[in-house]
Amino acid sequence: MKVWPGTPYPLGATYDGAGTNFSLFSEVAHRVELCLFDETARETRVDLPEVTGFCWHGYFPTITPGQRYGFRVHGPWAPRDGQRCNPAKLLLDPYAKAIEGVVRFDEAVFPYQRTEGPDIRNDADSAPFMPWCIVPQPFFDWAGDRQLRRPWHETVIYELHVKGFTQRHPDVPPELRGTYTGLAYPAAVEYLKRLGVTAVELMPVHAFVHDKHLLDQGLRNYWGYNSIGFFAPHGDYAAVRRADAVAAEFKQMVKTLHQAGIEVLLDVVYNHTAEGNEFGPVLCFKGIDNAYYYRLQEDDRSRYLDDTGTGNSINARHAHVLQLIMDSLRYWVLDMHVDGFRFDLAATLARDVHEVHRLSAFFDLIQQDPVISQVKLIAEPWDLGDGGYQVGNFPAGWSEWNGKYRDCLRDFWRGRDKTLAEFAYRFTGSSDLYADNSRNPFASINFVTAHDGFTLRDLVSYNDKHNLANGEDNRDGTDDNRAWNCGVEGPTNDPNILALRARQQRNFLVTLMLSQGVPMLLAGDEAGRTQNGNNNAYCQDNALSWLDWVNFDAGLLEFTRRLIAFRHAHPAFRRRRWFLGRAIHGTDCKDIAWFTLEGTQMSEERWGEGFAKSLGIFINGETIPNPNTHGDPVTDDSFFLIFNAHHEALDFTLPGKPWGRRWRLLLDTARGWIDDVPPLSGGTRLQAAPRSVALLQREA
């Protein structure tokens, strides 16, 4: 086969219209074979002829898109030194943009012989049990599509699973359900538009592997946090299962969502891979240059450091590992047109040896990159290692999943003592976490529930997790749901209990959507989705996890739609800058003020009352700083909110002059949205139902 020297960059397989260049980085290899497979799986091996800067490369003028390939790396087998090269193992290309097939867990895909232990080399050929990489077709007609660049303060995020969102959708054709095309189908897109969300945050769509221990139990890695390909869209979510068509289908999904005004954010997993620890399979990085790609224990380099709970941690201190991550991010922005990323266990990427550093090389690269620095960046600001909880400590320009917001709201609405002062911080954007390093309220991604944990319906329905179906004797998942389950565990027909649960769901939703910061809604929470008390459904690729469209709670759905529309209509609840707590120029009132139930402003003594569970909040909408700093201030209505987390009804005195003469009640979570009621005068007492929110608008 004719082969020319080619070039070391770009890495991976790159078709230029005439032939394909291949390049693979390995610092320890002394020979690299490109393995080509035909329609009958017959293998042809060709040495890559050149090495430049540890990149092994060659150009093949006869290879075109659709060609199946992999690599075999000849190098040291020295587990005690951290190296596990073995040319008997077919390896995936770290830069593969399409992957066909699945890993079949024959003993041959493991680097060791099970009867001998992890340090004894297994020379069985793994090729018959491995997926193939596919030379990609790079051309696609975007028809002028580009990133939407919606401002952060106008964003409402909807976290969803590509398969689970449409797998049971009655208005999506059966052959398209659970696919990229299904998510872009008119019925699905129209639902997202009517709901009012502005961005979908897709759970992992990088090519991933189903864990062997799950497959052995008849389960699957449904969530997908087990990546093996940082460039390839996961093939199982494609309506057309031909590997060279998967990327085009993903692109068409992005293009369609953009046409509907909806951004696409990806939940990306760069902190670990599917290869696990020393007992895991060899699929890619282990066989290419194990000690370069992974963090290893200093006293025994045959073992892996694990800050992720998955068996291994990517070594983001090394230049080519950082290059891999950055090249992947740029590919998804420039070639796939996604609008941003949520980084799973992002603290792992900031670790320098053991410590988490805000100014690590990873964040330096992000900051100076002209492409990645301009898209939405969200950190999951923790990992499982020492000092891994880093909420509030990520650099300017980043937003974060605010775990303290989640925990505080759950504590507040279950009536826990000593939560009122923190609740005030969380509701106003968590300035205690983000204001000191030039960040704005939208640094806080506010959420009550996410994929990891109870759904909103289950949060108010269960005290205990019910995870037996996961096969771990209910030991997995968190133990404390930090909410109030309304007195009865699990399903019930008691109308009083059902009414209380419905109210608590509305309480959480109203608090979430009216808080400063960026709200994130878990798919299905707007319509009462349940997982029957399973708070760790990572392995439940079945009806337990998929959205049950037929049994949606229509009343809750309509309530949520109207609530999101209200947020969009009122900039008072989505400010770009912090409240100052003082009078605004040209008005008689502060931009925000806090009130007791007696109608007086909160004092330091009242904030310190540990048993206090109620609060009134005045939000001044008269002059809000314009998004364009040179423009006139934005004008909105002013509002008064009453939060009562007490188990009994309380009478609140509405503030009078100068705060407002007359107030119109818009919403009461004990009753829902309220229309056509007469206004109330300032100084009037309004009864707030137990555990409820009331929203009032000041009349001019």
C-alpha cells in the first residue's frame, strides 16, 4: 500500500479530499502500526513511516471516508514503571471522530491474564472484540448556521438525556425515538419552545462504553459518564447506525435546534476514561502511553490515582493531554457548532499533583483560547479527591453548578432552622461565593435537582432512596434527600398529601425561576416525572429513566410554562449585576429590601433568629442596569415576594409607602396563578399558607 510521510498535525485521521493523513502521539512507542479493516473484518497492518515530536504519522492517498481502522503500539510492557504497551491489543484513535461497534468483554481486551493478575501480560489478540474507528467525512452544509450566543442572564437551561427525552414520545416516529433526529423532530422542538427553555444541556454524547459489571447484570451505563472517544458522537443515539453518518445527524440536530432559538450545551467528561484502573480493559490510552495519559500512584506506578470514583484520573498536567482536551473542545465548537460545555468533575482537571489550583494550566489554556473562551463554560466544581469541593473558586468567565444553592433550598423548604440568612444569599445570586472575583450573578447555575439524585417529584415524595434495581443492595446513591416528603413515603392516593407534594414542587420551581443567576431545570420535573424513589438511575436504561409523556402532570406543566414566561418577561429577576442594598438614583426605594412578617425591615437580630422560616423580599424594578453599559437603564415592575417555610399559616403585612401603595397578587403556590383579583393596599395583612410562596406586583 502506498504511504507518504504525511504530517504530525492534525492528530487523528484527516481526509483532505484526495487521501487521508494519520497521526498518533506516543512518547514511549518504538513502532506504531495502522490497522485497516475491510467489509469482512480482514486486517491489513501498515507501519506509520515517520515520527515527529513523538507523533507517529503517514499519509495514505488511497484511503477515503468510511475506512475502518485502529492502531497497534509497540513499546515497553513495564507495569511497575506505569507502561502497558502491547501490540496484541487493537487500540482506538484518541482523535477518532466516528466509532463503529461496541467493546465485547472477552479476556483478550484486558491487558493481563485474569488467572495471573494485573502485572502479567496477556498476548491474546483483542481485535475481534473491539470497535473500529472510521475515517470521517468532513463536509456538511450548515446553511449559515452559527452559535446563538444568547446572553447568560437570558438563559434557562434544560438538562436532558438524548435517548430518554424522546424514547417514549408518542408524537415522534418509533424509528426516531431516542435519537439525535428524534430530539430535533418537530414535536420535540415545539415542546422545548413552548416550555420556554433557551438551552438544552445534553448528558454525555461522547462515545462511551457500557461497564462490564453492568452488562453482566443485564444493565447498561445509561447516563454515559464513561467516555472513550472525545470527538465521536455516541453511535447508539443515531437513527442511522452507519458510523460515518452519525456526525452528520448530530450536526443536523444542532442546526435544527438553533433554528428554533435553542442553544446546545454538552456535558463533557474529560476527567477519566472507560479504561478503569489496573484491572480494567485496554482500549485506547493505556496501550498508547499509559504513564502519560493517566495519574499514577507515586509509590507504585502500576496503580492509578482515582479522584473521580471511576478507577482512573486523566493527567491534565501533560502537554499532549491538554492538547487533546483543547482540540476536542474546539472541534465541538467549530465543526459541530455547539454553544458551550458543562465539565463533569471539573476540579479533577485543575489538580496539580494533589491540590486543586484555580490557575492550573487547563484554565490558562481556556482563558487564552480565542474559540473556547467565547462559549458558555460551566464547571461541576467538585471531585472525590481531598479538597475537591471548590464551589465559588473557579476563575472569572466560568459559571458553576451551585451545589450550595441546591442544598440550601432543600433545607429551607423542609423547614430546617438557621437557613434564612443563607437563603437570602442564594436567592440573590450567591454574592458571597462569586462577587469577590469579578464575577456576576450568572456565575451561579441554580438547580434543585439534576440527573444525579431524586427527581423533583421524588424529592417531595420519598425520605429514603430505593435503588435495589441497581444491583448494589441499595448502597449506592446519596442517603440524605434534604427535603420534606409531606408525611407519607412513596405513592399515595391521599388527596391532602398529594396537594402538599404539588405545593412543594411549585415552591421549588418558583424559587428556582425567580432567583438571580441561571436556572437549570431537570427534564421532566416540569411535569412530575418520577423514578419511583431511585436516586441513582445511572444504569437504568428503561422506562424508569425515560420521560413518560402519556402520564405528564398537565397542571404542573402549564404552571411551569407560565412561570418561565414570567421570568423572561421581567428583567428584575434576571439581573446582570449584583444588588447594592441601597436606594437607586431617581427612586425612593432600595434596589432590594428584606421584610419581617410584621412589615418592618429585617434587622441584624432578626437575621440571627435560628428558628425564623419566613421572609418578605422587595425587588425594585424601576432602574436596572442595562446590558449595554452605555444605554439607558431597563425599567420593569417592582415586586414583593413572601416565602413561608413554616408548617403553619402566617399573616404578612404588606409594605406601604414608599415601597408601594397597592399590590396585586399574581401567584400563590397554595393555589397557583391568580387572575383578576382586586389589589391590596400597603399595610394590609395577607395570609401565607404553610410552606408557600406568594408573588405580588406593585401597581403604579
